[in-house]
Amino acid sequence: MKKLFTIVTRSIFMGLVISLLTSALFGQGDYYPLNPFSESGKFYLAHFNEVGTFVISILIWIGVGLLFSWSDTIFHKDWSLLRMTLTHFIVTSLGFTSLALLAGWFPLKWQAILLFETIYVFIYILIYFINYQKMKKEIGLINQNLQQEP
């Protein structure tokens, strides 16, 4: 339960940070929990009041947090590193892109989706490379300690 609470609060915090940045860029002096010019933003603001739109945004932010938290369990499977990485990438890419569209973080246009996916792939590869180097170093230290034992 504590882990779920942590995931939810972190998700809401990150969503608020993103919404503040979005409002600074697109809000014209007003606060919006999502881009008011995106298709989702236009729909939510036309069909719901500000509180309803904010609640929808919070639920989407929580969904993003739960997606990434749940997808980490893929790395606990007894699969090859390649299979785990590809499965994790596909699940998070499809889920995150869908939630980002619902959150109104970018317009529903193929150029915007392609740009979003390109940025996502770049960040994913960067994080993967950093984690790979950390694991390689840890394994090297473990092997070194095993060789030193009598």
C-alpha cells in the first residue's frame, strides 16, 4: 500500500510539473492541467468544467506512473535481457504515447507522434545505456570479489 501511495504521489507531482510547464508555454497567463490547444484539451475543456478537467488529468498522470511501475516487473521475468528490454520498450512506448495523447501533451498529428516517439526512443536508449554500464560495473566488482576469496 505504501508503494502504491508513493507511485500515486510521484505521478501527481510529475504531472503537476508538466502541467505548469505546459501552462507557461500555452496557457496565455492561465493555468491548464493540459495543453488547451490539443485535441484532448479542446474536448475536455468543452465538455467538463475546470475541476473535471483537472481530475481527468490527475487520473491520466496516475495512469502514467502505474504503467511505468508495473512495466518494471517485466525485468523480473526469467527471460533474456533482449526479450525483457524489447517487451518493456513496446509496452511503455504504446502505453505512454496513448496516455500522453489523452493528457493533451501533443496534438494528434503524425508529425507530433513521430517527434514524441523519437524523443522517447532517444531517452529510452540513454537510460538503457546508463543502466547497462552500471550493471556491468557491479558485475565486475562482484567477479573481482569472488576471485579474491580463498
